[in-house]
Amino acid sequence: MDIQKQKHLRFSLILCTLLGLTACQKEAIETADQNANPQNVQQNNQQAIELIAEDVVQIQTGSLVDKSPFTGTIQAVSQTSVQSQVSATAMQVTAEIGQFISKGQVLVRLNNQDNNARLAQANANLAATKAQAELNRSLVERKRRLWQQGFISKLEYEQSQVEYLAQAEQIKAEQANVNIAKKAAQDTVIRSPINGVITNRQVEQGQTISVGQTLFEIVDPSSLELKASLAVSEAYKLFVGQNIEFRLQGDTTLYPAKVTRVSPVADQASRNITFFARPTAQAPLHIGAFVEGSIIRSSNQQASGQIIPLNAIRHIDTAPFVWVIRDNKLLKVKVDVMQKQSADQLAIVSGLQNNDMVSLIDFKHDDQNKAVIIQNDEIQNNVAQAN
């Protein structure tokens, strides 16, 4: 029995030895194959990257219209706030919000009793002063003759001249008081300084108002303009006469306009430059409407090159590069960014081959040189034809 077990044990040992030798021989053969074809082994160990048509774009060549986006609002060119010049009680209010009014039209009549009384008093004082001056003038003439005849002294004659001149100056002072009182009386009737529409009313009949209080706000809707702002870094593109295009909020239609004024000072908070523009074509503008648009530079300021999506460029501000599919492999290619267009999210670059397919997806460094499969027959055919 013991002899039989020993034989069985020897057989098991011999079998294990043979299996181990076979495994070592196979490993040696695989190692030799790897040393002979390392690139094939590396490709076999890498899994191909699968993309869809929406993940890649074909390179275009040409130029871009240089556009700089901005936002703004529509406002009236002519607008004003009507304020009270006197303190009084509103006796009659004749204008309402939304009402069209003409220049010079009466908006409010204020209590005028005190001002009329002051005007009457000023006129009376002026009349009395003029009468006294006329009397002094007659006395000067009379004393001049008496002095020439030797009946009075020269000093007495000169004194009468001084009194007359003083009275003449008093006339000027009283006339100024009359003018002030007359203006105060006129200011109790408040009129519109422009043609337009009432957009705000802050006075009611019977209300006591003070000097400087705003009563109405008026805008002229017949003449509108854009008020917008642009980053200081883009301010070199702004000048009077510059072409722009804009669209109203909720509307896809683009309307042309020209810059009419540019502020020389940047806003301290936003660091933006404010500018104004007038539409050059009929547009359905409304005061206060939000707009967005672009500054358009002339064609001689445009760059030409390879056009790709702006979001396909990685590290655009430091060391820009893009992922491309070339010969069915994923490559990392450095590019020079010649022009960026934020409005359309496009860029002009150099450094690519025209048959490259640009990836919109970002990859890791280890993905470089991996095989790429684009699951779209049409795209694959285009790549094959380009190659």
C-alpha cells in the first residue's frame, strides 16, 4: 500500500514539472514576440477611443469678421426732468403719464397770489423811484442855473447832481426786483420744455411743492439711441462712425447702427467704456428695452487662417493646443491663436493640417497616439478622402 502511494506521488510531481516547463516556454515565446514587435503589443494593449460626429469638426479656412460683443439699453436722445422753481401749492395739474405734449404746453399751475402781490409791489417801488429820479433831475437843472447866476454855491449844485445819480442807480435796483418778481410769477405756470411723452408724474392737485422738486419726467420717443458699454480692453475698437449691429431682447433680427459718442472715462466699478449709437435702419425700438450686439471692425483689420471653434482650444491664454484626429490617431498639436471672436465662439489659428479633424472633447496626456473610431460613416469617408 505504501509503495502504491509513493508511485502516485512521483507521478504527480512529474506532471507538475511538465506543466511548469510548458508555461515557461509559452512566456518566453510571448516575451520574444514583444521584443520583436513592441509597437504592435502597445497598440493591442490600448483600447481605441470612440467618438461621434458631434465630437469633432472639420477645419475651415478663411477670415472672420472681428466682432466684440456688448450689452445695453434703448433710451431717448432728448429727455428731461421738470422741476419747480418756487415753493407753492399746485392749483391745477393738466398732464398725465403717457400723454403726448408739445413744447410750451402748460403742465401745472401753482398758487400765484403771493407772487402777484410781490410783482405789484415791485412795480410800485419802481414807479416811485422813477418819479423821484425825475424830480431830482429837474432840481439839478434848476440849481445849475442858480449856480451860474451866483445865487447858490457850487457845492450845493454838485450835491444835487450826486442825489440824482444815486436815484438813477436806485431805478436799476428796483427794475431788478421787478424782473425777479415777474419771473417768480411766471414760474408758477410750469410748461413743457420739449415735445415728448410724460413718463413720470410726481405732483397732485392741492399738493405743496418746494423749490427744486421734480414734478414730471418727459422723453421724446421720436429720436432714440443705444446706450451700451464695452470692456476697456476693447476700447481701441470704438470711435465715432464705427459700425455696429444689435438685436433686441427676444428678437433674432440684426439691425445696423453707428457709434455717435464715446465716453472718454471708464466706469470706476465695471471698468467699462460707455458709448452711444444711432440705428441706421428702421427698428421696433422701445425705451428701456435690453439689447445685445457686436462692434464690427473693417475688413482690412481681419486675419486669415484656419477657423476652429473657440472652445476646442485648450490653455488658450498660456500654451494653446488642440486635440486632433490625424491618420485615425489622436494627437495633441500646439497652435498659434491669431484672432478670437467671442460673439460667434470662433478663432483663427495656425499650426494644423487642413485635413485634421478637431476634437471638441478634452483628453488626458496618456490618450495621445491612441487609435480613434468615429461612429459615423459619412465622417469617416470625408477623413479617408482628405487623406
